[in-house]
Amino acid sequence: PYEVAYGVHEGEPVDAHIQLRGEPDKLGNQVPRRFLEVLGADQLPAEDKGSGRLQLADWITRPEKPLAARVLVNRVWQWHFGRGIVSTPSDFGFRGARPTHPELLDWLTADFIAANWSIKHLHRVMMRSRVYQLSSVNQSESLQIDPENSLLSRYTRRALDAESMRDAMLAVSGNLDHSKPGPHPFPDVNTWGFTIHHPFHAVYQSNQRSVYLMQQRNRRNPYLELFDSADPNVSIGKRQPTVTPTQALFLMNSKFVHDQADGLAKRIVTAEKTTEQRVRLAFELGHGRQPSKSDFDTAVDFVTTYSQKFSDHNQPASEDQAWSGLARVILTSNSFLFVD
């Protein structure tokens, strides 16, 4: 008869005791509240009676302690370039990789702190840089000198992650739901009988952004797992991309992709009248650019031939299916699925 939720409330701040062998009734020495001693932190001042979390946050973000800022800058750089200046984003210690451009990392960190830790400012600095605007086309000389592109002589081509690919298809097709999402339709709590051997599992489809998809630790969303999403059981610094036949089969046959292709086809057919105009709009929406002459001629021939074959067999809706076919080609092409 009422809504339930898991929750916690603040208790009285106390200094914890070491639990001998993990037993709560076998207490050892008292450990005063303090910050991370291994990083040279001080104990929490005696006059502070709170939990210490605010003081910990203040200590982590002190300008003279740039480690947290360096980690955050490196993560944002990794998002834009596919690989961080430090290629081990979760390990800045002795076992981690050395930065490829240490002076650049230091400068970005100092600029980020000076901008009051503004993430928007950090994005602008990176995306307005010359290196971000480089082409991903390989030059033979730089390819020989720097085959892994560690020196950033070009932009590193990389695939869209699972969430971005799904969101992009929904946006281009016009099917993206911008409304505020409601709760997942979980089964009634009175029907629960889940056990460790028979856990709860469900997949709730929606046309809202992928960030709102339900994530379960015991069994991941099939689509997200197929395209190498992060394991929700552990902290993931960077994902390990794979290329598998099942991914290609999903793009060819899944109802989701076909639905988005139908949506894109409807946008194209509704907006323009002639075949040539529709082809140009399809490339504008799907690839963000005008097609080359070769791509344009091939697309026009594809649609014309596709429609003619349906007409020869007296099948209805030949034009809609032809444009849906072209839309499906655009949505599953490398130009759509990869960032150049």
C-alpha cells in the first residue's frame, strides 16, 4: 500500500575500532578519523564533529595536491582522444604507464584548477586545440615513426561506445524520447521470490537515452554487453573493444536497428521531394556531411534499383522500403559507427 526504498540516515560520528579477524564483537585499537595517511594526509581536526567527508573533499581538491585534478583531466582527454595521456587511467602509481606528454598533462591540470575545476572549460580547451581537429587519415611518414599514434600526429580513429551508438541511432531517426523517464516496471514486491540461484532479471526496452537503461550486476543488458559496455561489478578505467560476428549480425537483423532505419527513412521522405535531395539529406543526418560524388551516385542507384525490383513484383510500399534500406546502410556504416 506504500512505496518502499532502500536508504540510510546520518548517525553520530565516531572513531571506529579495528575489528580483529573481522569480528564486530572483538575490537582492537581505536582508529581516529583521518584522511588517507599513505598520501601524507593529516588527521581530522578534533573540533570537527561531522563525518569528515567535506574536509576530505577539501583536502583532495587543494591546489597544492593536483593528483585528483590530473586523474580527472586524463579521463576527459581519454574520452575525446580514445586514450589518455596516461594510458592506465586508474593507475598513476609505479605500476602504471608513464605519460606520453607529461608537460601537457601538467599544463592542462594547472589550467583546469585555475578555471575553478570547470569541466566545460576543460572540454573547450581540448576540443578547440589543433590536435583534436586533426584528420585520422594516416600519413605514411608519421605511420612509420609513430605506428600507435602515441605522439598524436593524427587523430586516432575509434568506434562509438555502446551507449553513444544507440543514442545516435535514436536521435537521427527522430525516435529519441526526451521526456523524463519514470520508474522501471518492476514486478509487484509481493510476488518476489528470488533467490541466489533464481535471481531477478529483466530487460525493459525504451526509446530514452541509454543512461536510463536498467543495469544489473548479475546479468548485463544484452545489447550493452554485446558492444563491450563496462562491467557493473567493478570499476572500469577503460573498456576493451572487440569486433565480433555477433555485433555485425545485430546491426543487420535486430528490430531496434530496423526501427531506427524506418524512422530515418520517414524523416527523409517527408522532408524532401526528389531522390537527389533525399540522398543528400540522408548523408547530412547520418554522417554530418555531404556525400562524395561516388557515394552520391551509388546511393541514388541503390534506391532506384531497390524500388524498381519491388515494383516489378507488384509489392506495395516499395519506395518506403527502398529508403529504409538506404537508411539501414547509413546507420550501420563505418562513417556512422566510428569517430574520425
